[in-house]
Amino acid sequence: MVSEDSVVLTTNLDENIMILREVFVHSEDFMVDYTSYQNKDSFLIYLESLTDKKLMNQEILKTIYINNEKDKQNTLPQAFIKETNSIKEISKFILEGNSVLLKRDDSLATVYQSQLINERSIEEPDSETIIRGAHEGFVEALGTNIHLIRKRIQNPRLKVKYFSLGNDSHTKVAMIYLDHLANKKTVTKMEEHLAAIDTDFILAPGHIEEFMSDNFSIFPSMLSTERPDRTVANLMDGRIAIIADNSPSALIAPVTFFSFFQSPDDYNSRWYFGSFIRFLRIIGFLITIGLPATYIAIVSFHFEVLPTEIVFSIKSSLEYVPYPPLIEALAMQITLEILREASIRLPNPIAQTLGVVGGLVIGTAVVEANLVSNTMIIVVAITAISSFIVPITEMGSSIRLLGFPFMIMASLFGFIGMSFFLMFVIIHLCKLESFGTPFFAPFSTLRWAEMKDTIIRIPLPYFKNRPKDTLPQKKKKTDN
């Protein structure tokens, strides 16, 4: 295997071809086609699996044949990129789908653009549907995703910086921010994190997030979205976006806890309806982590908090259940997670059938078999519905996991155990940071003026300042 880092082309054509064959380990999709260039033996080299043959014939070979007798200035096709003698650079261009022309008695290779482009059409992402607003989502092509952002922010100060991550995969990654808004220290910190990633391959933004995260918290430190409008809104607040090639999502940083409960629909609707939906999401978060634990605590320790009639009803449904409420709750929650995961992996028609039939059959059967109480079925159903109200999938997964330690603490110590664990979670949230930004702001920073876009959303005319948590260079939204 040839190390191409410091190797350059020579004037020996056969030797140059042999070096490139060894670089690509004699792969069978490595093509070497003979042609003639200015009456000299030449070879067009490319990877068949990455090259558009039609484009190569029309833009490269046809132009070379037509102008074969003319001087060099006129023989450059429109697809011409550059000339180079670096084996490393030539290999990089070939791996991107370009074609390289090697000529006899010439130590310079000519690179032509000939990538095979297979893009799916732009459509709305299934995981982030909205009622009002643009129905466009990111696709797997990095250039198209940057186009969707630039189309919405027509500002020359929108900056795009490219990185190549993965020692073997060489994944192209773009860091995007507004140069006059994003905090310089945050930009530098994220550049250092990206440059410090040392691994063989990067296949998705999820890999980048794990390498860049400063903590191992259950809560995500970066927001993942497939929506260009959500990405643009965060860029306008002074945040930074990271987009990887071959992935239809963007990572946003720095973020706060309440960023995961915001949706474009909140701002496309009237402020009072947007505030109501935002408040429902926060309530859904509390129900998801706390309702099963509250049921366990009441049944195990605190019957006195319920009216007598309800106590008798719950007691009668629990009379024949042979194990404690914690086992009952854990069994139903784990069963629900299994059903959820199975419905995701199956084709849509089968998944819908599995969800409805599985839920009804299992729910009815376990109650009739006296394995689970009727009340627990209701609790689990409400918890499951509440977990789906969070707009960002990663936060929804974190919330569901957080419910399990709450149930354990409730079964051991009742409401006292729940209170102590809730205090621990709040302290943890206050301690967390996302690239220098307090994760639980504005509550942890006690900036009451910024509550206008947390649990509720006030009318848009009152959003005169950008969030202070990102430390933007320009605080007022009216500044140019």
C-alpha cells in the first residue's frame, strides 16, 4: 500500500498509473481509459461507481476530441477544476467522483468535475411536521442543505467553513454561522472540538455530537433538526449549525433546555395559541417523568392524598395483582418501549396494526389475567401520549429514560424520594453547559426578562433582543 501523503507524479506515465492503482488497492471499479490528448498517449482515471459517465462523455471526452489539434488553452473543457501533481490531492478528487487525466511526459494531472449526483427530492421531514410554514426539509446532499439555508438568509456575512472528519471516511462537514452575530469564543471553541475529532469514520451528526459533548449527561447538549427554517431561526439568534454530508439533519449549538420544546408552529400561530401549546409541552414533560412515579408513591405510601371513593376503586383493582406497583409499572413501561421500537422498525401499514392491536390485546389480556391493574393501564397510556408531545426526538428519549429512576425512588421513599431526585435533576440542569451557555437558562441565570420565550411565548413585536445566553455580538434584533 502506497502512502500518498508526500508522493508526487513524475513524467513516467506508466509509473504514475501504477502508483494510483496501488493507492486504490487494485479495486475493480478503478477505471483507466485510454485517450489521446494533443497527440500524446493519455489516460482518464476515475472510479466507475462515483462517476457520471454521461457527463464525462459530454463535458470531457467530447471537448478533448474536438480540440485535439488545438493548443492547450483551448482544450480545457468547462468541467475543468485544476492541475496538480500531488497523489494525495488526486486521490481525494477521485474519491469525490471526479476524473483525472494523466498525460505522457507530463508530471501534472488535470482534474475534471464528473460526480454522479443522486439526490432525493426535498420534502417535509416525517419527525418534524408542522401545520403552518415551509414544508421543506434537509436532504443527504450537503450542497443542497447549504442552499436551503442561504435561500432564507441572503446575507454575505453568513459564513460556511468546511472540515474533513474521519481518517478513512473523510466526511465533509460544514460549520455555518453569521459572522456578525455568533460569539467569537464559541466559534473558536467549536472549531477546536471539530479539529480534535480523531476517529476512522464519521457517518452521521450523532457521531459528531458525542465527540463534541463536554459531558455525559442524559440531556442532549446539541439540538438536532431536519428543518431549514428552525436552523435559520437559531442562526439568527447567534447560534452555530453543523451539517455533515450524506445526512439530512443539522446540529445546533449552543442550546438551552427550553430550545427542545420550541417548534416553528409556535411562531406561525397567534401568540396565545403558541403559548398554550408550549405550556402543554412542559406539562407533558412533567407527566412523562412523574405520573408513573406518582402512582407508585400514592399506592405504596400516600393513600391519604386521594378521596376515599378513588382509594377504594384503586384498591379493588390492585387486590389480585401479585406483585408490588414498581414491578407493575416497570413491566408496562418496558412493554410500551418494545412496542414503540417494533413499530419504528416495521413497514408503516404493519406498524400501525401492531400499535393498535398490540396495545388493545396486551392491555385487555393483562388486566383480565390480574397481572396489571386498570389504573396502571390508564397511567401508562397517558404517559406514552405525553412523551410524544416533545418536538425533538432526542429530548423525548431522554425524558422517557428519566422516568425509570423516578419510579424507583418513589417505590423506596414515596414523595420524599421523588422530591430529592427532582432536586438532583434541577441541580444537574443548572450545572450543565452547552459550549459555554447555561443549559437551564434563563431559570439558572435568573434573567427574568428572557422568560418571554420559555414556558410561554409573548407576541413577536416584543422580541426586540436576542437571547443573552448565546452571548451574541449584536443584542438587538434591529441592529445591522
